[in-house]
Amino acid sequence: MSENVTVLSETTFDEFVSSSAEPVVVDFWAEWCGPCKMVAPILDEIADEQAGRVKITKLNVDENPSIAQRYGVMSIPTMLVFEGGEVTKSIVGAKPKAALMAELGL
């Protein structure tokens, strides 16, 4: 995993997404999820290439079920984009890098 990717938990989630000056992409994932494993290296690349423009984070839904439930995450991978602590976009499913970059507006 890239050093530019932050792992969130139930204890760090709220403060991190609400205090960031940049948009925060939260990747809701699980260890057993094949499509999650496909999108992980793409998110690592985006985190490295877009450092300072966007923050890429990961939240394991098995370890942090209350956060996933709060945001109605029903399938994974789901990526929620937060700006000012509010969800501004939801991206569901694994996508190629170009499609993901386009959806993120990067």
C-alpha cells in the first residue's frame, strides 16, 4: 500500500474526513473482496500521483461495520468522496484507472 493512503477506523474516521482541506476518497473494502483487490493498486497510484489534490483512504467494512452502515454501503468496493465532511459522490464497483480518474474529476 502507498504511503499516501491512510487507513481509517471508527475512531479516526469522523475527524479525518471533516478536517481535511482536500477532498477525501474513502475506499470501503474487505480482505475477501476480489474487486476490492483489483482497485487497490489503482487507488495507490492515484494517491501517489494526486498527493496534495485528494486524499485516498481505506476503511475495512468487516472491522468497522458501523461506518459502512451509517453511509448505507451495501456492496464493495464503494468509494465515497467527502468534501467538508459531507459525501459529494459515490462510486460503486471496480473501475479502470481512467474511468475512476474521470469520476473523481482528476
